[in-house]
Amino acid sequence: MRPPVVVVASAAALAVSVVVAAFVGTAQIGPADVLGVMLRHAGLGALAPSPPVPPLIDSLIWESRLPRVLLAATVGAGLSVSGAVLQSVTRNPLAEPYLLGVSSGASTGAVAVMVLGVGAGAVTLSTGAFAGALAAFGIVLLLIGGGRVADPARVVLTGVLVSQFFSAITSLVLMLDGDADATRGFTYWLLGSLSGARWEPLAAAAAVIVPATLICLLYAGALDAFTFGWDTAASLGIDVARARAALMVLAALITAAAVAASGAIGFIGLLVPHVVRLLAGPGHRLLLPLAALVGATFLVWVDTFARSAFTPHEVPVGVITALLGAPAFALVLRKAGRP
């Protein structure tokens, strides 16, 4: 199958997944009613297949269910692209979006707002998490010399160092100032959840993730060259230091926006790029858009399962991705290791 056909087919699968996932929920609402609400809010009420629903049902679909599905798609796409970029930049197949300490920094920012009350109510949890994530990445970037360091191992080790430092701060704050309710709420957020999805968090996440992803596509040639080493990339006319620094900043911004909106959802940024490479090859002009589409579709369905399979309880989506991701990644490693 040709690359454009693969991308179009993946985009169509994502569109279908978004629509179908919006039908699924604990409330028993018919597909015609769901579709009717969507069409009316889109200004296409004449095409609605059912009469208007009560305001409560309308609000449930439009203000909660649909933003959640779209946020799942946005976060899944962003994490997948970020993972693919970092795996190339660090030349480390085990690199994932939280490599640069972004997740731990976001946790510290979130706990500062939730437990310490930083901002006195003027700063939201997502804003605190985003600020903490950027602070952690800023320290990583400072310690590695602004992206000029050529040794990928130093990038990895610096990310681990900063991640452990911010994790220690978070644990200290919870021990000294956190009560049981605050600790429980923070733990639930940390496991990864899209239950707080609304249009505002979706818009904030998309405003960062979508442009940053598109800019990453402009560096597809540089990412391909990085596969053969820094010297080879430089011989092809690529400003290696500048491209590497720009890509790390873009990956950190994407991850920070995703974590701020949903907490830490693991394995997507690690697993999806490897699966896409097995299916479509290593070329980043195809890998990045396909990873975004596959990651978005995957998280839409995982979140749909997490919020509906264990009714009346809702499982954090990060728990499901870990349960699915660990054995799936083991299979990927086994297949990749075969001669």
C-alpha cells in the first residue's frame, strides 16, 4: 500500500473512531441523539436524524463526552510524535516522551497547585503542571549545554537526574503537607486520566501539540539523517546542534501540553513509533504523521474502554495503557530481534 493511501486510511480510521467513541458511555444515549447533538452544534441541525434532546443530555454529549474523545486523540497523537522524535534525536530506541524529566516536573507543578495552593486559586492544575514541565526541561537543556552536546547518553542521564530530583520534591511535599484527599486526587491524576476533559483544556492542549507536531514534520529530513550519525547529518548540510535543540524543545512542549491535560500516560510514546516503523519503515516523512494517527486512534479506544468497561468505576487510562503496552512492547521487541 502506498504511503499516501496509508495516511488517508489511518485518518479515516481515526475519524470513524472519534464518532463511534462518542456514542459510548455510561449514560444510555442512542447514536442518533449523539449525532443530532453534534450536527446542531455544528450548525447543521437540518441534517439531524432525531429531534432535540433535553439540555442535560445535550450538555453531557457536547460538554463532556465529545471533548474527552477529541482530547484523547490529541494527547495520543502528541505523545506518539514526541516519542518518535526523541528516539531519533537521542538515537535510543527506548527513548520516550518522559525522558527529559517533563513528567516529573509536571507532577511537581501539579502538586504545588493542588496541595500547596500556589497561585491562590488563580492558577489551574493544568497550568501548574505545564509550568513545572517546562521548568524541568529548562534545567535539562541548561545541563546538557542547550542541545550542543553530541553524546545521547548524557541527554538520557541528565533527564533521569532531573526526573529523580523533581520526583523527590513531589514526594516531600506530599509527605509534609498533603492530606489523604489531596494525595488520593494527585495519585489519580498522576496515573493518567481524561475525566476532566472540557473544551478549554482541549483547546489549550491542541494549541501547543498541533503546531509543534507540524513543525516536527519540517525536520523529517534531519531526523532521517540522525539515524546515520551526527557526522553524516552534518555532511548533508544539516545544522546538527540547532536541529537537535529545536527538536528537543518541540518534543518537550508537546509532552508538557499532553501531561498538563491528562497526567502521565505511559507506553504510547514508546510503543507506537516502533509499531509504525515495523509497518511503514523508518522514514520520518511517513513515520511522524502515521504515528500521530495511530497514537490518536489507540488512545481514543483505550480511554473508551477505561471509562465504560468497569461501570460504575472508571479506571485511569494510564493503567490500561501500561497493562496493554508492556506485553505489546515485549512482542515488538521479540519480532524486531528475529533475523
